[in-house]
Amino acid sequence: MALDTAAGAVTVTKVAGGLEQPWGVAPLPSGALLVTERDGRLVLVEDGRSARVVGTPRVSARGQGGLLDITLARNFATTRTLFLTYSKPQQGGSGTAMAAAELSADGRRLENLRDLFVSAPGGSGGRHYGSRVVEALDGTLYVTIGDRGDRPSAQDRALHNGSIVRVNRDGTVPADNPFVGQDGVLPEIWSYGHRNPQGAGLDADGTLWTAEHGARGGDEVNRIAKGANYGWPVISYGVHYSGARIGEGVAQDGMEQPAMYWDPSIAPSGLLVYQGDMFPEWRGDMFVGSLKFDYIARVEMSGDSAREVEQIQGAETGRVRDIVEDSGGSILFISVAEGAVYRITR
């Protein structure tokens, strides 16, 4: 299938189908793919065939929870290490967790599965897990966590809710995290005041960017800064689903402004800052999937600001959940509506 874009006609090819609620995709150096399915399955897609990978964690597949993101370690070629996020069953409900494991040589099983981070406390609601995992250039790991439907908790740094956390590859807390040693503040927290960040990725400089769900309006793209407060639920460019005002308006001292926001909401999920060679005219642009309006937003970035400049849309872009770049510079995306992974090439 061909789509017209600002970069000219591109080809969209299905590379995996028949998936049940796919959530995250990771391309392997061999050209195969690993795809998470929300009910707890991890699927290896190789040469057009799919096989289940055993050894995944037990998940709470309730509401928006389940087996969620997957990211390969930067040194995967030598260590076979990968990272998964999932909703972990806990007393009182479930919470966002991040685990590491090694993929066996044949790609059919996970070995040495261990949790590196588990959010506290567990929550009984089944929403707003956030749940992207990104390896920073220094090897530390960022994990995004939503407010779990408990809005005020996103401002409570004694909880992980509504925060982005940062841990080392062994799960310990980096000494330079912003709140280490502060009484009443969890040391893993890197930033807070987030509603539900379901997109996250690094730019060429290693800066973390997120795409976050608002309520009615107010979906945000944020440039993440160490120790910063992103305002939820005190400030927002949206309103509650009832139409009621959120918090205290759109700005307050000590709270960050988004690089951009959408109104109406697009329900963003998946974020890629493109750095490949296949589409040099897109290098440095951000791509964000829309679950609500079934398109991929191309966003131009300039310093701390951003703006949507193009909507890439076709029959394949139904409920776009994840977007990643492979080693050849093509773009992979998940369509939940189609139960498929597609590749965009020149």
C-alpha cells in the first residue's frame, strides 16, 4: 500500500498480523520482531511466521493493564538483554513494573527474568499505567507511570503515581537522581505531575520526550527535565470529561508548560524521534500515534517547542499504539485496530 506524505509516496507493508491487542514492538538485529500482547503473550515474528516466547512475567490483564512495552538494551547484540513493562499483580490491585531478561539464542524463551522496578503502592483501578521504558544514553532506564486514575497522587512524591522514574540497569537508584536523600520523596522519581504518558523517546541529544494523555483536550508533548513538575492535575489545557474545569487553569509558577498540546485529544501512544537515513527530510522530527483519530502525527521540534505539521493516515493506521525505528531507518508501527505491525519504507 502506498501513502502520500510530505516526503513523497511511501510504502506501507504488513510484517505481522493476527495479533491480539499488540502494545509494544522491538526489532531484533536479525530482522525479526518481538511484539507484546496485552494479555501477557510475547510473540517472535520471523520470516513471516509467529511463535510464542515463553518465560514472560505474570501480568494483571485488567482494564488498560497487561504486558505492555518492550525495549532492547543498547548492548543487546552481546548481552541479549531486553526490558519489559507490565502491570504487576500486587496487594490491593496492580502497579507498573519493569523487568529485565535475556532472550535465548533461538528467540523462543526469556531467561533470568527479574524485576528492576515495581511502583508503590498498588492500585485497584485498571487504568493509566503509562508504561514506556527507554534506555538513556548513559545506560540508565526511564519508566513512565500514569496517575492510575487517582489525580491528586501525581503531585505526591511519596508515591510513584504520575511520575517518570529513573533507575540503573541493576535496579538501583542513580546517585544523581533529583530527589535522592529527601525525606518523604521516593528516590526513583525523575519528574512528576504526569497524567498518563504512553509515548516516550530520546532525541539525538539524549533528551527524553513524552506524549501524554489529557482528559477532554490537553494531550501533551513534553520535554522532560530533571526534577520538573508537569502540573497534572493542577494545570491542564483540557477539561474533565464532565466538562468541569481542571485545577487552577493552564499555568502556575514552578510547573512546566508542554512543548505542544492537542485539543481535541488525539489519545497519543507511542513516540519516535526519527534519526535514520531512509528519510533524511524527517530526521529530528517526532512521530506520535493517535489511538482516537487513527493517524500518525509528524511533529516538528524547535528547542523546547513543537508543532504538528502532518497527519500520515491510511487504512493501516487504525489505533496506532507504538512507533519505532529499525536499524535500516524504516519506521515500524502497531495498529491495534488491525492487530498488525506495519513497516513504512521509501
